[in-house]
Amino acid sequence: MLYQIYETQRALMSPFAEFASATAKLYEHPLSPFAQLPMAQRVSAGFDLLHRLAKEYEKPPFGITSATVDGVEIAVQEQVAVNKPFCRLLRFKRFTDDARALETMKEQPTVLVVAPLSGHHSTLLRDTVKSLLHDHKVYITDWTDARMVPLTEGAFHLDDYVEYVQEFIRHCGPRVHVISVCQPTVPVLAAVSLMASRGETTPLTMTMMGGPIDARKSPTAVNNLAMNKSHSWFENNVIFRVPANFPGAGRRVYPGFLQHTGFVAMNPDRHLSSHYDYFADLIKGDDGSAESHRQFYDEYNAVLDMPAEYYLDTIKTVFQDFALVNHTWQVKGELVKPQDITGTALLTIEGELDDISGAGQTRAAHDLCTGIPKSRQFHYDVAGAGHYGIFSGRRWREKVYPEVRSFITRFNEAGVAQQDNVTALPKKKRSR
């Protein structure tokens, strides 16, 4: 019922949001007589802010059309490599006529970025993808808003998420490097563990950033909520059915608008201050700062619904049973054994000021992956970085990305050499 009430409210607010936008332009446009009135700029700024507070935020595009390789600007095209009911695997295909840049691109490593399915769209990792495209072939998981998936496609559980990741790894090939950001660190580790246990080729490297591998360590407000409420509380209080005006009508979901309310509630003072600063920037005519605010909140306010089964599975498995670190997690009957991973190098990254995944939660992966030699295990603490700072913004570009790039390059070269040696062995035997 709550979802229907929200949709009704949104429909009622939509005309008001458009009215506020039109009024803001009326008092701002230099050719409008209203723009010449006293306090016109303040009136325009006020209505602009009201418009942004009342409007609906759609999923923003990645908007990545170019990158630089060896000092050459190249074209980038977004392509759908694999299309699943609950996720699309996107590839950012690079094109150039420059022979030197083309040769460089052919030799660059392939990276699979597993984006979170935790409220925001994968476009939240736009900055991550932009940086990676300079030195890598890049794929990313683009999770589908559950309200857009018809009931006929069935349910989507955490086990299905793990299987999706395995399928995407196989699609990208044996020399892929996997980067997981926040929530997917857990299912990615499970996916690679199961592949190792079956004797499949595992990725050359795993980079895990700010994720709840062991949520018992330095618990944050997010962890405490998940750990202190019962499983039935979540099922009874945050799970609702999609209204009839969406393709996924009747599907049980954790609605995006509830998740967004939770995001804002974590730091209400910060958001209030940010909106006031936006209002002040509009009055001052500081277009650069105002546009930065718009870009951030266009992304931050665009949320998606999560499948109820997946969300409830994650609460129980990751934050209540701690099944991964207790070695009790089974994915469709198969026990997840991270100790079986031997041929994949591991890098974990944590932000000093991360208020979503506390200190030590991601680093705990090293204690689980005992089959990986210590010489292939690394950890990096990002000084002064919050949760978003480890994959977006200045600290990501200047501190984190160079570490990730160096790590991938090192073990990509080692992986190529190892594969060359393996390929050469049968030839030696036949020549004897």
C-alpha cells in the first residue's frame, strides 16, 4: 500500500515540479520582464531548488563517448554484451584509426567491473569506468530496476547474482581482471571460489573495494541496522509490491524511494547544507558550483528497486549469519570455499573515513583466501577517503586508480607469461 501512496504523491507533485521549473526560468531569462524585478534572482533560485526537490529522477546515462590512450583521443561506444532479465553486461568498446593507439589497446588488460545492486544505478561508477578506459578494455554490470522486470521472469536471489557474475566472468575470458565495489565483493568472492572449487580458470586478479566481507568488524550504522533487526522485521516493513503502472507489477521489491530515504537519513545535515549552498550559488551566479551540485544529485537521487528475495538473502547471509566468514554459505547446494582460490591475485581497498563499510571489513578477504600466496595479496588504505571517495572523485583518480592500474598490469603480464608456458608444454612433449 505504501508504494501506491508514494506513486500517487509523485503523480500529484509532477505538475508542481514542472511549474517550479518554468517559474525559475521566467525569473531568470534575460529577455523576460520578470527578470528585471527586485529579488528576481532569489525568486528564481528558490523555485529552481523546489523543482529539484520535487522532480522525479530517472536513471542517468553513462555519457562516456571518448577516452585517451597514449595521448590519442579515441571514440567510445556503449554496447550490450550480455542481456539477462535482471542485468545487462555492458562493454565500452573503443575505436580509433591511429595505428599506434590501436596496437596499444589490443594488448591492454580486460577488466570486469561488478557494480553494486544496492539502491543506486551502475552509473554511480561513471568516474571509475572513465579512468579505467585509458588503460583497459572495460565491461560493467548494469543492474535492472526490479520494477521493470515482469513477474514471468521469476524471482532473483543472491544465488542467482552469484551465477550471473560467473557467467559474465566466463564471457570476458580467462585473462579477465575483476573489480567489485561495495556490496558485490561478497558474491564476487563466492563466484570465484566456486569456480576454483570446480577446477575452472579463475580471473587473473580480484580487486575488492569497500565491501562487507566480514560485517562484524567495525560495524557502521548500516551494519547495525541489518544486525539488530530480525529477518522478519525487514520482510514486514521494507518489502512492498510494485504498483500496476510498471512492467513488474506485483513483484515484491525493496523500493528505491525507501532506500533513498535511508541514504539521506544517514547524513541529513550534510544534505541540508548542500541544498542551501546550491541556493546560494544560484544567487551568486556561480554556475560551476551549481552544475556540480546538479550532477551529483542527479546521480544520487536516481534509485532503483531491488528484488525482495535478493535483498532478504543478503541481509541474512551477509549481515546476520555471516555465512561467508563462518564457512557455512552454500550456493545452490555448493559450499563456498575461498581457500580453494590459488591462481588469482588479491587487492583489497578501504577508505579511512568509510561510514558504510567499516575498517577491516574488506581486508578480511585475505584471512579467507588462504590458498593465495602472500606474495599475491595486497591491501591499500586510502587516507582521507569516505565510501564514495575510493571509486569516484579526486582521491580515486589520484590515489586509488594508480594503485589498481599497477596491480592489474603486474599480474596481467605474469598471467600472459604463465599461459604462454602452459601452451608451449604440449609442443615440447610432441617433439620428443
